[in-house]
Amino acid sequence: MQYRDFGNTGVKVSLLGFGAMRLPEDEKDAIAVMRRAYDLGVNYFDTAPGYCDGRSEVYVGKALKGIRDKVYLSTKNPIRDASGDSFRKRLEDSLRTLDADYIDFYHMWGLNIQTFEEKIMAPNGPMDAAVRLREQGIIRHISFSFHDKPESLLRIIDSGRYETMLVQYNILDRANEQGIAHARSKGLGVAIMGPVGGGRLAAPSERIRAMIPGGAKTTAEMALRFVMSNPNVCTVLSGMDSTHQVEENAAVASSDAPLSDAERARVAEILAENERLCQLYCTGCKYCMPCPNEVNIPNIFELVNYYRVYGLEDYARERYAGIVKSGKGADQCVECGECEEKCPQKIQIMEQLKEAHEALCAE
């Protein structure tokens, strides 16, 4: 297992982290999966209230019994108000559920800039409470997870209030790449969620698998290798529900170089070309919406990009079947032309919808 400095925290974390959001339902199975990860060198375990219908913190707490001083525990606080007292109460609830005395990396969950400025930084609010709790040793490090625009991420980093962050980053979504580099330059530890794109990159794609000479064994392996090869990334969280997944992912994280400099340069070139092709088709601006017949145009075109550009054919067809079932498929287009009048790209949307339906419904 490879280990990296977690920013300026003084901690070294395993390159593969355990994201406990997709644990097996059975408690014994869940504990076995996490203990196997520990045996293979994983020392960072991330959970949250509500994961696995509330079971995650319970299972994680039990899995870490006896090894608590050898691993780092991360959980999250859903910021619902500007009250420091409420923040502390939610922390105490997690401590009881985890049967733990302290949290190593405590995340203010799902931050956006509005929540940060209006709630977290309020007088006697969550940040003031977090600082006091850190002084008491109940929180070891103040962290945040992020769901907002990239420019907002830079502002939160520059506040100087946090020691580590958790953000999404993968082959299909590199919007936070600049923020990740900026965070490391400021001494923050960087943890990554969604390395396989919420399951999109678990689907087979020969095109993605073959991005490097010789190829990766699976699309998911290629996805992990891409994220892990970024030198500004400290740990990559994977939601693993079997020992087989743990062993496969640990093998990737144990490689001295997930991607060589030459391989990473080649992948960057391919991704740049893929983005160019995607934007020729649709930039995702959503100016075409709303459709009077409720056709989900941006989502359909996004799936076509996955299908045509990234080769994620099975994934795209499966998701499109759900859109058709909901009555918002391309087959519902009545060719009123409203969308084409609003499209800044001047895309022939009505014709492309017909092509999308034909491609994504093909056997």
C-alpha cells in the first residue's frame, strides 16, 4: 500500500481510503470487508450519518474496535443551521453511534459557499464550535466535503479555516482539478470521492480501458489509476462492498506509479479531445430547457456523450431506459422547435434526439 502526507496534518494516509457508503447489509459481512481493507494497509475510513440507511456508522465503529489507534476515522456533520450547539449535538450523536471518543477528520458535509458564509461562519456557529472541540481533542482535524462551483471551492480553501477537504474528481468530471492543486499548495490534505463516477466508470468501456498502452484490466481500474496518479491527491475513497473489490483496489493503490508521466500525458490528451467532442455535441448549458413536453434533453445528450465519446454503452443504455420509462425520453419530442430557438450552439436538437433514441435503444 502506498501512503501519502495528508497535507500539513502530520498524518500519512493510505492512497486507497475506505468509503463506507455501500457496505453489505449483513453486519458480519460489512465488518469482514473493512477488516480485509485494514489487513491490506488501508488506514483511512470514511462514513457519515445516514449512509446505508443509518447502518454505516454502527458497522464502522464495530469494525475499528481493537485497531482504533492504528487508523484514521472520518465522519460528517450535516450543517442544518447556524448554531454551534446544534453542531456539537450532531457530533455527539455520531460519537455514540460509532462508539468512539474522538473523530480524526470531521467534515462539514456537502459545503457550498452560501452555507459556509451564512451558517458555518456565523458568531457562535459551527466553525466556532469546531475550533473549541478541536482544542478539547474531540475533533483532531477540521475538514469539509464540497458540492458547489469550482470558484467557490477556491474561496473556501483560501479562508484558511480547514485542514483537509473531500471533493469529487474522476475521468468524467475534472472540474475540481485546479482546486485540488490549490488546496495542496495551501497545505490542505485532499481526499477524493467518486473516483469511478458514482458507478458510471464501473461499467465496461474498451475505449477508457485502452487509454494507456497495454490497457487496464477493467474500466474501474483505469479510473482509479487516473485519480491516484494525480500528485495532489492524498487518498482516494472507494465504496467497496466485497473483499474481492477491496483486493483489486488495494492492488492498484500498491503500485509505485499508478500511471507514468508519459501515460498521464497521453490520458490528458485523450481527455482533452473527448471534451472537445462532447462540447461539439452539447455543452450542457441547459438553455434548451424547459421542454414543453418534458423531454430531458441535457441528460439524454450527456448519455449520448458517454455512449459515443467514452464508450460507456451499457451504462448509457441502462440509464436511458429509465428516462424513457419516466416518459421523458427522446421519443416524446413533438418537434415544436422551441429548444432549437434557445440553443446557443445552434444544435439541430430535434434531429439529434431522433439519433439518440435510435442509438440508446439499440439491442
